[in-house]
Amino acid sequence: MKKIQRVLTGITTSGTPHLGNYVGAIRPTVRASRLPEVQSFYFLADYHALIKVGEPARVQRSTLEIAATWLACGLDPQKVTFYRQSDIPEIPELTWLLTCVTGKGVLNRAHAYKASVDKNNAAGVDPDAGVTAGLFMYPVLMAADILMFNAHQVPVGRDQIQHIEMARDIASSFNHLYGEHFTLPEAAIEEHVATLPGLDGRKMSKSYDNTIPLFVPRDQLRKLIMGIVTDSRAPGEPKSTEGSALFQLFQAFASEEETASLAKAYAEGIAWGDAKQTLFERLDREIAPMREVYDQLIQDPAQIEKTLKAGAEKARAIATPFTTRLREAVGLRQLDNRVAAAPVKAAKVTAPAFKQYREGDGLFYFKLVDGTGTLLLQSTGFASGKEAAQAIARLQREGSQALPSLREQLTLQEDGEALTQALAHFAALQA
Ligand code: TRP
């Protein structure tokens, strides 16, 4: 029997969906959501949008457009849980619980934050100039999105992989401290989904201002396609499919036979104008039926609002009781039923620790003990403190993976889960 996989992904509501989003995310995701063995959660990440967008009207408009797009592209809100992040008050609540087990140093190393700091440093201004705490906390909010529903798989672009790793680390820190509450999520990267080129041949992206919006009116779609950059080969001259943005766009929509036939036309010197017309017709064939649904939906925001509210209800049927359990786990408890005595000495030391010391033989040793004082690892003697420290650093960085190569330097190694967990704790703090 195959186990049900929970798949979850969020879409930041800060723009208008374009062809690149459609081919790279929406189309494969909608297809995957129809598989019987998955339970999917898709949500509009509007709290995340506030980090980048300071224009209320744009956040609202984008939320409407993205919701309408996903529905028009065939997402079935009966089959999946489709909701808006800000309709789930448990998400910011969980964000705080996770914030308290997240190392600040981990967040310092987040790509998006680091990029801003690097830019400021290069410009010779204060490292944190213009950096909001929202940007800094972005990975924790994202971890809350994922962990709230105990997702196994998180389909994301490559730029988001680090965030999923952080979510794993945050989850293991929390689990370590409060018990096994969270599933450790994994990034699901679609290897063979094409990155679409934009109008100018660079990757289609809002930041390059080279996008083709998915649901522009037909005549505008044609106009945009006519503006795709090509080389200056004249009609009749053979053209190269290699590096041709037009060709890559076609390929992302066409069957193999259709693609082969356009490649042949390239070799035979098709005029760029005709190639563009071919692309336009092929694109419009796939998009037109969805565009019709989209236009209807956009004109009926109340209907979309209802769909999202129903989705939020489904999501909260999970989030509300789970949050109750988590509050209980961390000690945010009612006082009117039993109040546990604060443990006297146990649980005071909750984190595992490496202890480094020197013996009478002049050698340097270390050991790893867990929160209850149980010995998990014991090293042999090192000639210098530096060597011992390096071995510790490796264990902290690489976790259990470092164990096989350090075997010679260990006289005791507690087997199993306790050691793995303790090492994962350090990895989570450093990441
Ligand atoms: N940060 C993601 C992006 O920009 C959007 C997002 C927010 C997300 N929360 C998420 C994606 C949770 C996956 C899971 O693409």
C-alpha cells in the first residue's frame, strides 16, 4: 500500500501570473494534484507578499488574479485544500513558536537576507539598511506554512531549497525540545520542467520585466509574441533552434511532433514573423479555454472569496486542533486543570552539549552528552585542542554523516536515535 503523501506549496501574492509561472509551477502542480495518492495544500502566501509589497491594492489584486488563475487552470478546490494564508490565524501563532527555537545565526545565513546585506556592504552603507525584520523572518513564516500541515513534499523552485532545509532544521529543533510533533519536509524539484525564456531571451521573470502574462487578451498576447527578440536572419535563411527563445517557448507547449516540425521549418528558413504566428497559435490553443474561465472568475470576486473561505475552513480543521496540541506542548496551558510541578532539575538542561577537556595524559578529549547527561560519544585523545575542536566542528556541521570517518577517534558511540537527534540539533543551529 502506498502511503498518502502530503504536498504543500505557497504562491506569493505579489504579481500577475505569467507563462513562466504557468509552465514551471501551475501546470505541473495542477497535474500532480490529480494523482490519487496525494493530499495537496495550495495557498496564497499573502503574509509573505507584505514583505516585498507595500501597496495594499496590489496585494489584493494579485491575490484575486492568482486565485482565479489556479482555478482557471484546473485546480479542483473539492479535491485539494486551497486557501489564503492570512485566513489561518494559527500560521502567525506557529511562526512565533518556531521563532523561539530558531537560531538567529541560521537566519543570518538565509540567501535573501544575505544578498541584501552584501549589497549594502558593497555600497558602503549600514549592512541592515532598508532590511525589514520581515525579510529576516521570512524563512520562519515559511516553515510555519509547511510544518502546520506536516507536509512531506514541498514543490518549489531552486531558489527556495534553502528555505525548505531551514524548515527541516527548525522542525527538528522543535521536535528535539518538545517531542515529535512535526514531519520533516523535503523540497520537490521538478527536474525536467523547462525554465522559460522571456521576451528578451533571459529567464522570464518579473524582475527583468520581460514576461508574457498568462491571461492577457488574445490580441495582446499576439502583440507580445511578435515582440520576442530574434536574430536578424532573413526569410529563407536557415535558423538555429539552439538558443532561440521563440523555439523554447514553443517547445514548452507543443507535442514532440509539433516541435520536430517547427525545427524542420527553422532549418528550411521560416520567416521569423511566421514562426511567431505559429507560436502564437499554439499558445492560444492551450490558453484560450482557460482564459475564458479566468475572465469569468475575475468578474466574480465574491465567488472566489467564497471558495477561499471554504478552503480556509478545511485548512483550519487541521490547523486549529494541531495548534492547541502545540501550545500544550510548549507550556502555553490552561491553569484550571492540573498544573504540573516545574521539574526540579530534569529538563533544565534540554540541549545536548559537547564537552572538551584535557586529561592527565596531556591529551585533549571531548564527549557528547545529551540533555539528561547521558554519554553519547566519547573521543580518544587528540594531540592538540585544535584537533579536538575540529572534530567537534565537523560533527556539528555534518551530523551523523561525519561519524564513519571519525570512527578511529571515538572510543564510544551510543547507537541510534539519541545520537542522530543530538547531532541534528547542532546541524539545525548552524545550518
Ligand atoms: N517563498 C515562496 C516563494 O516565493 C512562497 C511560499 C511561502 C512557499 N510559503 C511557502 C512555498 C511554503 C512553499 C511552501 O516562492
